[in-house]
Amino acid sequence: MALIVQKYGGSSVGTLDRIRLVASKVIQTREQGHDVVVVVSAMQGETDRLIQLANTLVTEPDPREYDVLVATGEQVSMSLLAMALHDKGCSARSFNSLQIGIMTDLMHTKARILDVKTDKIKHELSRGNVVVIAGFQGVNAQGDITTLGRGGSDTSAVALAAALKADECQIYTDVEGVYTTDPRLIPEASVLTHISFEEMLEMASLGAKVLQMRSVELASKHNLPIRVLSTFSDAPGTLVTLEENVIQKRLVSGIAFSREEAIISLSGVPNRAGIEGLILNRVSEQNIEIDMIAQNATDKETTDFTFTLQRKDYANTLKIIEQLAKELDAVYVKSNANVAKLSLVGIGMRSHSGVATTMFKALGDHDINIQMITTSEIKISVVIDEEKLELGVRGVHEAFELDKLSSEKKPAFLEV
Amino acid sequence: MALIVQKYGGSSVGTLDRIRLVASKVIQTREQGHDVVVVVSAMQGETDRLIQLANTLVTEPDPREYDVLVATGEQVSMSLLAMALHDKGCSARSFNSLQIGIMTDLMHTKARILDVKTDKIKHELSRGNVVVIAGFQGVNAQGDITTLGRGGSDTSAVALAAALKADECQIYTDVEGVYTTDPRLIPEASVLTHISFEEMLEMASLGAKVLQMRSVELASKHNLPIRVLSTFSDAPGTLVTLEENVIQKRLVSGIAFSREEAIISLSGVPNRAGIEGLILNRVSEQNIEIDMIAQNATDKETTDFTFTLQRKDYANTLKIIEQLAKELDAVYVKSNANVAKLSLVGIGMRSHSGVATTMFKALGDHDINIQMITTSEIKISVVIDEEKLELGVRGVHEAFELDKLSSEKKPAFLEV
């Protein structure tokens, strides 16, 4: 008998029919002899409805009260799921974060979990109950309700699983698991059977929205296996675990990408200490976040400095940079607002030098110009024209034969 | 400086505009130098929406989870009101029943308040904050969320006011106060400036839905003045208080009535001990509630036994009674499904014997036949044909000059 923490996202509890389906899933796990703790998100659309209420009422909702308001979304879904479980003859009790003691820091709207009390949960499990817990919310040392930010229910589930020393944390969602790349773009994308925490973190940070990054960090820290799987099928999904537990060795695991990027490049920047800080400071002063940064030393006196950012900030940033270029004599600005980022992720590339070569060749073979490159230990990111993104992802996906990674029957992809 | 507890009902916080209006009302009281604790109901329609979710999901919602679900309604409105107060520059903090410690018994869906913790509230007041509290909900000794039943927010407010030893509990609603009778029927009805707890209890129990009965009992027990007033005007409303504090002495205070009643009468019932129990037992076995009961001893051997009940239970009850009449030889059943109850309430009738005479004469003058009479110390109830109800109420209202009770300008009546 194992202890399983299951998390069901907003689309999984989005309608009353789906809540009944989730109840059946929970009961199925229970009937396999496991103890089950369930973490639920708010019903799809509910959090947005509550946020809109606040934003229509006042221009700047008080953060403390904002948390009190949006936390009701999960309380609604947890009680409905417990009712559905009861209705199917399964004893269940729902609890919010105040009742359990999901302790967070004092930050509102994006609190971090500090500690999870487990007494009540263990007591309820020992009485044979399924325990249903509101995700996304916590309580701070002052007894105030906090929330963890968008996607926070994943983190709630992992933190609960870690505190309870659960055997597995199952994240139920509306996709079949972690794909080699977005199957909406590349229908040949495979579902990975395993992925390491590190790779998952890179994928998550690069825009693959299956899991909240913080939850992967937390699971990695506690060496807690996460399984990402679909509420709407019986496929085994993807196990996110330690690198050494990843049986199916491979060079690369997936391709993440993000659209709506822009790139700005300064050539002939004086090659002196502090110049990068000067440039970035001008931008960050305007609360603009930049993403990738690359610098090339062209000769001893000047250097090239390139960065990317979200397209929505492009026009403002370009103005700032052009002003700066005037100040820094002889600097030439080049920019492109229609680019995308494509990143190849895989722990295998640590020990295999040919990965970058294969990737760049695949892009070149499709006549795709690489405008910027950055790398980390397990990731290579390139910036290319957005209109060539699909072609690029497809080319790299094929070059690494990612469509053959999964031996399973191709799963359907649900449009979110 | 006084401590005022204000309660705003569902229609008072029914829209975002109204929540802003309530915030202004609270600030107005605050600016008069008072400490303010606000108790809110759920936004109008929200509790029904939540109940419908539960009833659509399952046929019999688990009572514990039902309470978890519906309690979210007040949490939404309390946070929105606190936001609106912040937005207007008034520091405010909202708390649900778990956070405050509004302790109830273990009953779900109609719990009773046992104790109210005041530490947190006093602490917040001492820091200069307005404290906004969710009405209608509590927490039991097991830490489970409970609710107090429909109209429970009135009781929450009175219980909080009593625990805090508040100077006044103000119940804001969408009517101008307590009327001498329903102004939708009799536009000449006056708003009472004062009414005693006892009278208010009789009015409440007789269908005047301004205040939940339990809240009046509680206020009476703690000698806590309640003021019933409108969110949408600045009129002083009605003060519900001890009899000795009612300055404006009068014979009668108001006329309550209820439609949709039915009357069943048995004549020639054997006049022996236990016969009334036998009759009522047959009816209550079917979970039918009866309302008024009157018995006349006609002679030594037989008696008449009459009772009223809600019209929806009439057909079933009549069948039961006709069966019983057969068993109790020589009993004759008379019934009428189209009657209404009209009740005159007033502490003055204790010492003035002419009240009943005036009332019956007024009805007789309008050719209204009285089918049943019951009395209590401060109330006379009669059953008449429903089609003559308006005529009867108007006749009695005029006979006691109830339209002249209030010297204020006639207030508008908002349709609920």
C-alpha cells in the first residue's frame, strides 16, 4: 500500500461531469489499496471570474483581500469533489489551507510554502478517508490566507507529498504527459516515459507549461517522483524523477520554444567593465524583463551585446537602447521584433559534444538563420525568425528522432 | 466613541456598486468616531448558485461538504467589501469564521453559535482597522466549517455584538425598518421607531422576514439593541430593544400575516385524554408540520379540534384525517384550503382588554368571517378566507390607526 498525492487541475474539475470523472479516478486508486490525498485547483474560469470581480470593483485590489477572494475558488472545487466521492460511496473530507496548516511566508499573491502540517491529514487517512485539499492557497504566520500564484496548485501537491513522504505525486492534467515538443505544433511529438528533474526545469522555464517550475524544484529537492498524466485517459504519463532513475537514456529529451520574442543587438559597444550593467539598468528601470543575453568580444576595444525580451516590450526598449547608443558614441543598433526562441534540452548533451552540431545542421538544412545562441549545461537555445519556428522545431525534432522516443500508441492531444 | 456592529444582507452587497455604497456607509460610521465591525452575507443569488451546483452534482450533498461550499459566498463578499474600503482609504481586514473562531455546535447546515472569540477582532480594532467578518458561517470543535441556515448572518451579527459587548447591532437591509404591516399589501403601513424584543419575535415568527428569529432571541437574551435600517436611505430605521426602553407606548405594534394556509377541523371528537396526541401523531408521522391549534369543548362527551397547516400539505393531511375520522366513529371533518392567518401583535394588549374586541369588530364590519382564533399574551391570530386577507389587514390597520404611528415622512418600500 502506497501513499499517493494526486493533483487535478482546473480543466480536470472544470465541469460537474468532470468532477464526477475525477471522483472515479480517485476511487480507482483507492481500490488499488492506496491511501489518497487529492489536491484540487479551482474550476476552470473561476479564478479569472473572481479576479475580474476584484478588478472591476477597484483599480488596485488590496493584496491580502485579493488572496481571501481568489482562495474561494479552490474551496468550491474541493467541497464538490468530496461530495462526488461521497455520492459514489467513498468517504472523503475536504480541507482548506487554514484547516490543514499549509504555512507560507507573508507575501501575498505569490507566497512560498514554508511548512505543511500533516497531523490532520494523517489522522483522516488512518480513519480510511480520502483527504481533499485546496491547492494554490496557504496561511501565513499571522493567520492570513495567502495564495501561491498561477499554477500554484502543482506546488501545493508537491509540498504536501514531500511533507507526507508520499510515494508519488501525480499531476493530472488535460495532456498525456510531457511531450518532446508541443504536439499542437508538431503532431509527431512523443510522450516521454521519463524525464529528469533538471530537464523538466529547463523545459518548464522555456515555456512548456505542463508543470509549475517551483513544484519541480521542490520535488527535485525532496527527491519526490512526479508523474504527469491525463485525467481523460489511462495512459501512464511521464515520470519526472532523478537522473539516475531515468532508464531510457537518450541524448536529448525535448524541444521547448516561445513565440512573441524580440531581439535587440548593440554592435561596437566600448569593451569596458560595467558597460553591460549600464545597458541592462536602463531597461530594467522601466520594469522591462529581459530574457536571453549573449555577448561577443569582436576585438579589444569594442564588443557586441545582444539580448531578447518579450515582444510587447520591444518598442519601449528600442527607444531606450537607441538613446543609449547615441550616448555611447559609434554604437550600432540592430533589432528584430519577429523572432522566436527554440531550445533543445537533454541531460545527454553533457557528455556528447555532437548535439549542437546536429542541431545547427538541422536548422541550416532548412535554411534557417540563427540570430543568437546561448547554452547551459543541458540546454541549447537559439533565436530564429518566428515565421520559421515550426520548420525549425520540426527539423530538430526529426534530426534527433524524437518522434520515435515513445514506443506507446500516439496519444491524442487535447486543446487547452 | 461606541462600538457598532453592522450587518449588510445579500441585497445590500448584491452588486459591486452596492458594495461601494456599503463601504461609504461604513466609513460614515467610522468618521463619527465609532469602532466598526461589519458582518456580510453572500452577494444576492450567490448562495443559491452554490446550492444549485451541489444539487446538480449529486442528489444528496454531504452536509459537511455542503457547508464548506456555501461558506465561500460570504468569503467572496467580505473580501470585496474590504477591498472597497481600502480603495476609499479606510484600513480594513476581512476574516472568515475559522480565522475569528465563531464556534458552533456540530450540526451542519443549521448550526448554533456556542461562543465567539474576540481576541483577533479587538486586536484589529485597536490597530484602527475596520473588521469585516463573514456572516452565516461558523466552525465546530472539530475545526470543520458549519453554516447557520438561511438568514444566519443576522445571528452572526448579534452573536458578535453580544460577545464584543457592542453598543448597538445595526442590521442593514433593503427595507426602511420594521413596518406595522407589509407595505406591499398596505401602502399606508408605517415604520415603527421602536419595537420590543417580544413583539419582534412574534412578528418574525408570523412571517415578517426582516430579522431571523434566532437573532432576536439572542439579542433579547443579551439585552443588545438591534437597529433595523435601510442601506439605501439615511432614515433612522427601527430600534428593537427591551420593552421598558420603548418610549412610544401603544396598544399594538403591527399586523403580521401569512398566506397559503389551510385549516382542518374535526367535530365530535371523543373528549378523552390523549385524543389530541393521537390526531397530531398521525400527521407528524408524515413529516407534516402543523401551525395553529385550537380546541373547543362542546359538551362533556365530545370536543372540536381545529388546526392549520401549510397549504402544500393539505391534500395529504386531509386523507390522513378522514381515515382517522372513520376510526373515531361519528367524527365530522370540515376543511378549507384557501385561508390565511392574520395576527395582531402588541405588548399593550396585555393590560388592555379591548384589543380583541376592536380587532374582531373591524373584521366583522368588513363582513369577514373568523374561522379560528388563537391568542398568546401579546398576540391575537385569526384564520380567515385568503381572498379577504387584504381587506382584513387594511380594516384592522385602520381600526388601530397604525398608519399614524410613525411621524416620519412615508418611506419608499423597495421590492425584494
